[in-house]
Amino acid sequence: MFGRQFTIILASVIVALPGLAAAQNDAATLELVPCRIDAGPALPTSKARCGTFERAEDPSNPDGAKVSLRVALIPALAVEPAGDPLVFFAGGPGQGAIDSYLSLRGAFEAIRQKRDILLVDQRGTGQSNQLQCPTPSPEEVDAGFDLELAGELATACLDELPGDPRFYTTSVAVDDLDALREALGIEQLNLWGGSYGTRVALHYLKKYPENTRSVIIDGVIAADQLLGPDLSIAAEASLQQLFSRCREDAACNDRYPALEATFDELMAELRETPTTVSLAHPRTGEIIEQRIGYEELMGVVRLATYQPLMRAMLPLMISEASNDRFQMIAANTTMLNETFPEMMAMGMHNAVVCSEDAPRYSDDDGLQELRQEAYMGDVQFEYLRAVCRVWPEGVVDANFHEPVTSDKPVLLLSGEFDPVTPPANAERALETLSNATHIVAPEQGHIISSLGCMPRLIGKFVDTADPSAIDAECVERLRGTAFFTSPTGPTP
């Protein structure tokens, strides 16, 4: 389910502790020892205290098979940290918390002044019995969006998983976290969730309100929303925002007149006649061949709209490709094809979506026409449905999709141009959160916690647990990156 098919998957990433080190000694099943967490050569490492927390794979059978959850505790800078750490929930679904935290850790430095950061690779991700699907053969990759093959690949994945996917859902994961909280002797947790992690944070708040002190959700999925049906619609809206911004920008409009029409023509051309590009591998320098069809263009465009720098480069990439210069698209495709399988545990992804979302999909949801009009079409949605037809449904709490009603302090964050979790999602969740505020970062994409003044603001929010104390005026000064008018950057 990678290669040409990776676009379908994206929904859809210590020292002795006065506060917590003593508490963990009371839990016979959990021992934290000094370690260094590492997400790869391109990312920073961090000292921590690490361990594994044993949980029953099947919650109804405590004497059955066990799942070892990877835990890392990053210490606060304070000599005497607060007793309520921040827990980080990763996105996906399918990303591990430890690796994802390291790529975003600058967002949490203000919080770490006073509080420890507690990281748990959710079951099925990272080093917690990762449920990963095997990489398909080149022949399977070349089959593209074959829905029958999607079911066959999902069946093959199920046969090789190291666990029963019915027990790798959000409902089970929040129970894991609360058991860990109790084992560590922590009274309350502060929660940060990004993208799919907002679903986890909101469900923990719903299920364990007394154990929740504050919540930050960035790139929100409201509890009563489904992953899948509107993904291509949100992606289309974000791309239209980019086209509009380019038309209104004199330098962009002069360099790329009729950008939207150029893109439409390019998509039609590649759908009819894919091409093959020779290029130097972006990482190794080796000369490779990369196929470029409409699927590859669709994937690059979608992921480029996630963050401001890539959005700024997208008109240039479209223009270059429309003039038969596909190297930029090919380089991005190559890197995505290689990194995506490492980032996302697709078995866990399927366990979540096929249990929590797909059973509620409808052929009459009123969105089919909008999906078909979007540049991504409905292939992603139909692919998910094909996978979930063969995937077993897992454990889902009866009230899972009920809106979260709470008076706990909640800070909701959105990027104005987010292509997957637009600000309207947060507004939907906000309706039943009586002690909350929503901050929208202008001209930004997916996940804004690390941008501009946001680390300071989320630090203050966790410190005060008071949404009304947050002055978000500094966020209004954020702007998107100036459009690239040449490979060297924007017009001076």
C-alpha cells in the first residue's frame, strides 16, 4: 500500500526525577532507566528515562497475550517539577509518539521548564508492537488504485501482523494511558494531541475527566467526525486557497498566470500519459528512475499544502512540471515513497479507521459529488472502504462518537489553510467545550504548535490552565511563506 498508493493512506509522526522517579518505584511492572531517544539521523536526540509497560492485548483477557508499550519520560528543567506532566499524542493514525515528539520538541520547551513530558508509543505504533503492513511488490505498486488488489493486500497484511488488530483502537489506547498514569502515581495529566492525536486526547478527556487537568488539541478532529469521507474535500479547499492567494499576489500571479488551469491541464495530461523521470536520488545522489502519473502529482500536492514552505514552492513545482521538467515532483515523490512507510504503521492505521470510522460510512452522505469534483477525487475514500471490507472491527466504546461535553480547560489550534483538519473542525468541537478557546493561525497549514509565538502561548496555557489568560494577538502576525518565483526562492 505504498509507492503509487501512498496518497490514499494519508487521511487520511533523563536524569533522576524528583517528581516522578520516586513514584515509578511503586509500580512493580514498570521500571524506567536512563536512555537516549532517537528518531533517526536527521533529527535531534534527547536524554530520557525509558521503560516498557505491560498490558493485556485483549482487555477482557488479562491472563492472555501481552503488549509491551514503549515509555519515555523527558525531565522538566525545574529542580522540583510540577506533578502533572504533559502527555504527547501523535498523529496518523499510525505514528509513534516518541519519534513524532522529537520532530516537534521545540514546541514544548516552555512547558518543559516546569513539567516532565510523558511519551508513550500507542499500541501498534513505534516500539509498542508495531502493526506494520509489508511493502508490496513492484508489480503491486504499478497496479495503482486497484480496489480489488487493495483488499488482497489488506488480507495479506492481516496474515502477517504480530497482534490482533481488534485491540489496537483509540478506546483501548486511552485505557492503557490511564493505567500508566496510575502506575506512575500521577494524579492528573495535561494532554497535547496533534491531528489523529486530537481524537485520542478528546476521548481520554471524555472517559477520564477527573484525571485530566488541561488539553491542547492542534489540527482538530471532533469526536462526532469521521476520518475519510471529507478528506479530499478539505484538500481541495486548501488548494483553492493557494490558487486564490497566488492570484492576489502580484509576483506570483505575474510568474504563474492561470495557475489553476495549468494544474488542471497537468493532472489531465498525467492521467492520460504518465512519464518516467531520471534524477539524482535526493538523499544518496544515485541516478534513479521515477514514474510520475496523476497519482504522484496528487500525493505531492496534497502533502505540500500541509506546511507554509512547501505551499510556497508548489506553484513553481506545478509550473516546472507543466513544462516537462518533473525533477521537483519526482524528488518529492521519491522521498515520500521512502519515508512514509517508516512514519506510519499501516496495520494500526487500518485498525483504527476500520473500527471507528468505516462502519459509519454511508453511500448517501451527501458528499459524493464534492469528492468527485476535488482534484483527489474519491479514490482515497473508496480505497479505505475496500481495505475495511476485509479488516476486522475492533473495540470501540459505545459513546465514542458522541461530542465531548466538558468544562475542563481546552485550547484548540488550527491553521487557516490546513488541508486535512480545517478550522471548522475545531469550531465543531468547541460547541460542547464550555471552558475553551480556539486560535487560528493565518495562512498556516497542519499543526501550528511550533510556529512563532505558539510555544510560549501553549506554555502559558498549561501553566495557568486558563484559556481566558491567553492573548493570541501575536499569532495574527504569522503569515505564509512568500511564493517561490524561481528555484532560488521568492522575488527579492
